[in-house]
Amino acid sequence: MTKGFKYRIYPNKEQTQQLNQMLGNARFVYNWALDKRIKEYQSEKKSISAFSIMMDLTQLKKQPEYDWLNLSVAQSLQQSVVNMDKAFTRFFKQKKGFPKFKSKHIGTHHVGFPQNTKVDFETGKISLPKLGWIKTKISRTFEGKIKTSTIEKTPTGKFFISITVELPNVKVKQKPISKVNAVGIDTGIKTFAVLSDGTEIENPKHLKSNLQRLKVLQRRASKKQKGSANRRKANLKVALLHEKISNQRMDFLHKTTTAIAKQYDTVACENLNISGMMKNHHLAQSIADLGLGRFYTLLAYKMAENGGNYLEIGRFAPSSKMCECGAINKDLKLSDREWVCPVCGRINKRDFLASRNILKFALTEQNKLTAGTVGRACGGVGVSRTNEAGTVSERSLRT
């Protein structure tokens, strides 16, 4: 079992210079490898492997004009080539977008250290090749074998290290799936989440609450002369506000998912097409502000760590359209927050009804799978379950 641990590091002046050099070298090698692969395909109509590019990288480092590449760890530069190759794999297999060249002035920069990372919890320091011991804010400890580590530099100039650790396999007792301590969760824009037991979690709207200030800072930055010190200072203020919003969102998501994972033995959610939802330009900003993808990811692994069960139903299940009597309202619009069932006359609150149906569909299909029977599910409900090993296995039922 592997797990990631992230800490903030505080390099001294000399180490900061070395890190900036390593980050620049990693970015250069990534762009160089990407350019090489594109040109090779355009001229020869064939794709070259990452291994071939690494061999060319070794020869490149021997040239006098590229001697500064030797200031980085060799494995770190090779990792940049591997990252470029993975980006191409995602493009062809997952259609995630063609790899882009990395800019020095935009985004977060990374450099990997595939080996020789050491952590001293007593002194609060981390040792890395060619950098030595770096002062670190140790927020939590671990026991296991360190596999790899990656240093990232944020747009605000802060340094963080992410360490991948191979932990000893500790078998967590799996809690049984039952309706007694199970809950369905329906997420939305107006209310972040409505639970089937009636609990409502309000949407904090972190971006919206800071949007006016963000617009002011962006407008000020756009009016500064390009390349000037004042423009860099203005852009730093924009980056600091973006960082604040991101930290607020992550703090909210962590606290919310932790509370749910500790309170319930089983949770059921919808397998939403978040990337498709983002294509709605009227709602894209509000959906992005929710952080739904991260919410489901955090909830799934925290349920696994606590021995709980994470169930998913298919995105086409009529969770908000089906009354408890079984009638389906096919004319329901997104703006309809309440609707009256034409069959039984029940007044249904859309979000609460959806959370109850999500739980009902998930438990019904889980019982079918447990009994070894596969039948037609309402709306083609699919169920995913977090297993004892903490991974997620999925079985889809199609109508």
C-alpha cells in the first residue's frame, strides 16, 4: 500500500538557487523532449520511445553549451522525459488534450527525485540529492519505505515536497453494508450536499465571495507594463488570492469528508460526468468552485481507511425524477427545486429526494451483486464499491 505525504520546506538561499536551477532544467528537458517527439513524428511519421529520448539526453548533457544540465540529478531529468511520455499516453488513450510546452512564468513547477530521499522527524529536516538537508515543517510522521519524492514551487514562491511512501499492509476490518448506518449524498450548486438523513451542507462559495477582489487585482495587474517589477508584484497579489481560495476550498473539503467518513459506515454517491458539466458555460464557474472531483476522491479513500464502504450509482439513474411511489417525472427541469407527484400527490424536494434515491439504488444493486443475481436496474444503475484493500472496483449494469 502506498500513500503520499506533503510537507512545506524552507530551503536556505543557496538551496533556493539550486532548486530554481533544477526546476528550470526539468522544464527545459520536458520541452526539449516534447519538441523532439513532435518533430520526429512530423518528419518520419513515427513515434520515438522515452528510452530513446533518454539516450539522446545523455549525449546532450556532454555538450559544453548544455553543461548546466549536470547541476541537476540525472534521474530528475529522466523523470521529466517520463512525464512527457505519460502526457502523450493520456492524450491517445484518455483524450485528455495534447501535451503543452511548459512556461517559466505560468503555473506550478515540479522536479522529481526518484530515489535517495531521507526524512529526519526529530530535527524536522529532509535530505535530497545535491541539496542536502532542508528545513521542513513536519505535520505528521510515517513508518515505511520512501519510494519517490517531488518538489513543487507554487506561483507565490513557496516550496512543497510530496513523498510517496510504501506502508506496511495493515488490514482494516471491513464494516458490513446495511441501511442502518448508510447515507446517500446528492451534491449541487445551491446546497453543496444534501444527505438522505436530512443533513444539509451549505455551499461556502469560496471563489464567489472573493471574486470582486480578484477582479480588482487582475485589472491592476493588466495595466502594469509587461516585464516590469510592478507587474510582477501585482501578479504576485493575484496569485496569493488564488492560493487563499484554493486553501479555503481544500480545508472545507477535508473537514467535510472526514466528518462523513467517521459518522457513516456506508456512503452512496452519483458517478457524475464533471468534465461534461463544465462545458455548460453558465454553470462552469460555480461547478469548478465546488471541487466535486476532489470531494469524491477524498471521500472514497477516507471511507476505505476507516473500513467503510463507498458505493456509486450510474449518472443516468433518475435520482431526482423518481418519486418514492415509483412514478418518474420526465419533464423535470433544473430550475424546479420542488415538484408534486401527479400519481400520489407527494411534494418532493428535489435534492433530498435525490439523496434518498441514490441510497436506495445503491443498496438494491449491492444486494443483487451479493446474492449473485444481475437484473435490470432503474436507469441503468451501476455500483462501485470500495473494497478491503482500499481500491475501488466497478461493475456496471446496463439496461
